[in-house]
Amino acid sequence: MQKTKIKLNRNSLISFACVAVIILLFNLSMNWSAQPGFNWHKAFVAVLSVIAIAASPFLPTIFISLKKLFGREKTEENGLTQEKTDIFAPENIFLVAVLIMGLSTMFILPKTIGYVMDDDTHYIRSVSLVSLFDFVKYDTDTKMSEDYEAIVSFYNNMKPYDREFIRSYEKELSDLFKRENSIYTNIFIHKGPEVQGYKTLLGAYDVAYIPQAFLMILAKGLHLPFAAVYIAGKLATLLTYAAVMYFSIKRLKYGKIMLSILALIPTSVFLASGYGYDHFVYAFLIAGYSVFLSIMQDPEKKFKTKDMVLMYLFFVLAVIPKWLYAFMVLPAFFIPADKFESDKLKKTYRIVIASGAALAIAGCIFFLKKGGLGSGDPRGPEGINPLWQLLYITSEPVNSLGSVVRYYVSCFSTEGLKDIFCRYGYFGTGILEPVIIIMLFILAVFDGNPENETKAKTDVVRWVTVGASVLMGVFICLAFYIIYTPFGADTVYGVQGRYFIPMLFPFLYYAGSNTLKNKITDRVPEKTINMAMVAAMMIIYYINLYVLYLSQFS
């Protein structure tokens, strides 16, 4: 295959540089004329603009490099091997679909918190990172946090909704934000305790909020109104989810369609269109599995150092916000010895993965000793005492663990499945989840190549993954039984369907058949099946969005 040389002429470089300069001058003039004075947000935008100018001569090269990220298929023509972009690859169809669904959700729903689970906590954590940049705590954010319970009650109990109330509240936040911007424009002015940043909220989980904080800082630097700054944080959530899932789907050799449909279930897309870290945990956990599976699916491939580093990095990023999901990394301990590039790499890998497991266990012990067994989760009902609950479990293991298992099984009832697949935050649960389940069942059985995929599903890895996925759900229920459920209760409080989403792909992939031949694709191309299923997911998503929100106005 011949390599394509990229030639840059003077005219193209000058044109790119001119565009960059115009963008820079426009941004700076808008910022400084609208808000005199100096602040770090403006400096941030200025630095990015200068970088854009410096990078402008390399834009054609960057563009060509980005094209290589898209799916490509090899063709034989005149005895030469050529590559062409496959625009209908599952990862490309997924990317278009998730961006359309996510962006439309952001602009349709109100520009306030209060309708995505726990989004007050996640929003404040995001702005706490922003406050490290500008050292300002905005009253706009404090007001939304103080009004959170009232807003949640409004979306839960005040149907049909009052459109004018929502608009007036959005305007109140916008006016307050605009007034504060005029006060806190200069970083050198004295700021009293009332405008201190949220320094006490910082924690390891903040790694999931860095993208939100980055775009919010950029939006503030452009002196955009509150609604735009608020949407910027949501946009970062969506882009993070879309990019990581795109990488995961593209990396797989088989199971692409199933993963793309799982990534488009309404609950996941709705969460990825708001503030939170569920999208972060889910996406990076699947990314770790995609690296693992991409090597296992190809008999000729061996694990190299870069694969080990990438997989380990993705799993660590997934576990940092929610350490409980560390148990889902268990299959990585059972990589066959003959899949490593060398014995040295095999030993290094096992030392690294064992060290990670030890750190995870140590972190759990530290969490419990430092205060995890104090008063429990403050959001839970009265009567919570994790220490007493643990003592109750040890003294009455049959009754207590029986309650946990029974509750876990009930999570997959009709209502439980709605909560897993079609949960639209505090707007409620939607419909048509049986259609999604049927599609996933079909894909679990047929989305693969039986002849080449058998080695990817070795007996040990297969049953370890299925077992880990099932037990992960039990551990989630047990954790909430300890920290969120009143002492001695015969049920479990606080568990939500979204907590089971990260286990769906590993479970369905390894529980699915690798012996049945897919005869459907002999008559219907896989691309047609993929696009039909993605279209079905989009229709289901918008039907539920209409039923649960758009149709609820008087």
C-alpha cells in the first residue's frame, strides 16, 4: 500500500492563519468590550486562541489524521490493497445518533438542575473545580442548590407543568449570573467569605468532572450567558461519553452492534445529557473491556505493553468515582498466558493488576475505617447505622442476605427493567423497554462470528465474566443495604436501575451464544440491521421524551 504524501502550499497556510486571527480578534473584542477588566477566564480563551493560530499551518495534517480514526475497510483493486472509509460502520452510526439525541435533549429540557438523579451534587462538584480557576462562588449556583428539593418536587408532582414558571426561573438565574459577572470581573478585587470557592468538595471522584469544568471555564471566558455556561458543562458530559464509547465500539472486532445499541439505551443517553459521573464510569469500564476483548477476539494478536497500559488506565478511571465497580475488573486476571507478547510482560502485568487489586481493597478498608460506617448515606431514610447493619448481617446471615438477594431479583421485574432501560430522571420511567430487551437478546445470540470468536470466549474468562456481572449486582444491593437501609429492614433502599447498566455488555457478550450461525445476515446486510436498530432506539427515546416531558405542559 502506497503512503499518501500531504503537501501544504503557502495559500492554504495563509488562509488558515487568517481564519484563526479573525476568530481570535472576534473573541477578544467580544470579551473585553462586554466585560472590561482582566480575569482568568479571558486569559484562558486568549491562550487557546493563540494556540489555534500556532496550530493553523498543521490543520490539513490534523484533519487527515482524524480521518484515520473512522472505520476503514480494505479492498483489493488491480492487485493493490487500498483502504476506504466505511461511513456506515457501527461506531459512526452510533456517534451521529448519540450526538443528535444528546444535543436535542440539552436544548429541549430546562436550563436548571433538578430532573437528573443527584444532579445538584454533580453540578456543584463541577463548579467547585471551576472555582479553583476563578476563586469565585456564584450565588446563582448556591440558589439552584438551595432550591433543589423544591425543583425536584415540581418535576415530580406538579404535572401538568407551568411553562411560564420554568421560563421565569431560568430568567431569574440568568439575571443573577449576569449581575455577578459584572461584580467579579477582576481577579484582583477583594473577595470575602461569601464568595469563596467550594474547596471542601474536592475528592478523587473529581476526575470525572474535569471535562465539564473545562468547557464551563471556556464558556465563562467567552462571557456567555448562564444558559450557555450551563449547557457547556452538559456538552462536555455528552462529548466524553460519545468519544469513549466510539473508541470502544471501533476497537471491537465482534459485538459492535450490540454495544452500540446498549450505549443508546434511553437511560444512558439521558444521563449523558446532564451532570453526573455515571456516564464516565460506564464508558471507561466498557473501554477497558474493549481493549481486553479486541485482543482476545483476534487469534493472531498478543497483549503488548501499550494494550496493558491502556486497559489498566481505562479501568482505573472507571473505578475512581465508584470504587465498588472494581469487582468488574476480575476477568482481567484470567488472560490466557499465550496471549502475552512475552513472559516478562506477563509477569509485569500480573504484578500491576495484583497491586491494583490490593490498592482497591486498601481503599475500601480506609473508607470504612475513616467514616464509612458512621451515620451512613445522609440522603437515606432515618434509622441508618451501617455498623449495626453489619453486625445484623453477621448474626442473621440467612435473613439479611436473603432480603438482599430477593430485592436483587425484583430489580429485574417489569418495573425494574423500566428503571434500567427507560429511566428519564425525576420525570419518571418510559415505555417500550420490551423492544430494547428483544433487540439485545437477538444481538447477544447472533452478533458475532462463531468460527473466529470461540477463542475469545474461553471457558474460564467466559464464566468468570458472567459470574462477576451477576455478583456485581448483588454487591451493589448489599452495599446499599449497609449504608442506605434502616437497621434490620427486610428490603433494600436507594438502589436505582442505572447502577446495573455497566454490567450489561460484559454479561450479554459472554452469556451469548458462540455456536449458533447468524443466517439473518445472509439475506440482510449487517449495516442495514445496525441502522434499523439504531433508528428504533432513537424513536423509542423520543417517544418517551415526549410522553414524560413534552406532553406534560398545560
